[in-house]
Amino acid sequence: MDNYKQLKERYDMRHGGPFDRGSADSYYHRGPNPHYYIGGTGFTPKIEENDMTPHEVEAYMAGYEYNEKYGDKKLYD
């Protein structure tokens, strides 16, 4: 897996973007489901996998896989 600096150079890390949404799904114990938001999460249109470019899907999966390997997980009581 690439280091975080390399990932930042390759993918847009903005909140709501594909990488961010992938890492969030992993954090919240959700399975991978590629998507992202045009702007702010939950406040702007959601783009589903059918309408994503291959690079956007790749960014989503990179975020998901990065969090699976190096991130943390939400602890539920």
C-alpha cells in the first residue's frame, strides 16, 4: 500500500470525496459501496458507483483499504 503522502498526491482527499467516503465506510464498519458527494457530505448530491469514473472508484477503494489497514474503527458500546 502506498504511504499517505503518495495517496494525497494521487487522490483528492476533500471531505465528501471518494477517498474520504471510502475511509468513512471502513471506519463505521460498513462494507465497500463506492460513492461520493459533489460537495459536503449529506448536503449535496450523492454520486453512486454507476456514475463514477474508474479513477473515482479507485480513490474510494484506496480510502477504504487505507483505513482497513492503518485507520481506526468506530467503537460501539
